[in-house]
Amino acid sequence: MRPVDKGNSPYKNIKKYSEAGYYLEKVIGLYCSYCEYPIKHAPEIEHVVSKSAGGSLTEWGNLLFGCKYCNTRKGKKVIPESVEEYLWPDRYNTALAFNYDNGVPKVNKEALLKIDHTGNALSKAQNLFDLVGLDNRPGPREKDRRFRERNAAYEIALEAYVSWISIRKRIGAPSEELKQQIVENAKANGFFSVWMNVFAGEPDMLNAFINAFNGTNRAYYNGDGSVRMQLQV
């Protein structure tokens, strides 16, 4: 799950939370803040603490982008008393908290227990994972398209990786044009973490992805693009 840096509120007052969409798109891009699904239609403003539970309608700190699938599963479950029971992508290093195995997201238990022996961080990560059903495999009657679209992005990323490695072996350094082509493919297909997973060990591409996806929190990555072993900055 891509950690994002929203920064300070870019507005003083807005009357409707829909007005925040312009600023969210500019700061973190049109991707679901949870599953990283590319939002190609009308973006859904996600309230971290549910509106019906008293969550602020327009406060910058309570807003993220969500795809309709994550929003539907999250529903109205998060209340003010429970908000600290989750690892939110704009507050924690969710790139460390979750990893990907063949494109399928999982809670990174080993890393979380290594930096927090109490198991508290692991519990919070699992809570968010379950809250939005991050690894949901939809049944034949379900409309959840996250699994299918993520798999499609994974296959595209694998093809790009094969091309990248093949050219690097032949001529030593792939061209900037190829790098940019891969980056544009990643932005179009979404699922940032899938691309980071496929290109693990390729610093040039990892840093290109980090720089290309607006709002990715650079503080959680080392100079070679690998994820830092820290939960918060």
C-alpha cells in the first residue's frame, strides 16, 4: 500500500467535501489510497472516520481517495474511538506494513514484528487489511474488480521487467525512453506497489516510480528505492 504525504491543508475553508477532490488529485493522484486501483471515473472522497460517526466532512486530515470497492467494504465502520486501531497510508509506512507475493497483497508480519515486538503494529495493519478486504477474491456474482485489475497490472509489469532486464544484459543500460515508457504504463494501470514489487532490486526504476506517482512519501524509501524499516517519520 503506497504511503502518501498529503502535507498541510491546501485550503482554509470549503463548503462541500467534494471540493477537496481537486486538491487530493493534485497532491496524491487519482488512485485509491488503499488498494491503489486507478480511479478513471468520478473519484470518491474517502472519509477516514465515517461521516455518520461524526468524522469531519471537509477537514484535510480526514480525507483520502477511495475506489468504490474499498469504500463499500469500509463502509461506516471507523468511528472516532477506533481510528487509532488502523495503519493509515497518510500516517504510517504502509509500504513496509504490506508486501506483495506474485501481485497479491499480504500483511508483512515478519517486518512488523521485527520493528514492534508487541504486535501492536501488526494488529493495526491486519485491521486495515481486513477493513477494506485488500486480498478479496470475488465470487462469480461479486462486482469487485480489484483482484482482476491488479492481476492485469501484475502481468503488464512482468512483461516490462523482462524487457528491462533483457536490454540491460545486452547493452548495459536501458534507455531513458524505455524507462519513461514503463513509468507511463505503471501510471496508467495503477497498483503502484505491484510495480515496486516486480522491479525490486532495480534502483533506477524504483526511484522513477516513486517520483512519478504524486504524493508518494519519499521519507519511507532509501536512496536505492527500497523500503525503510521504520513505521513512522
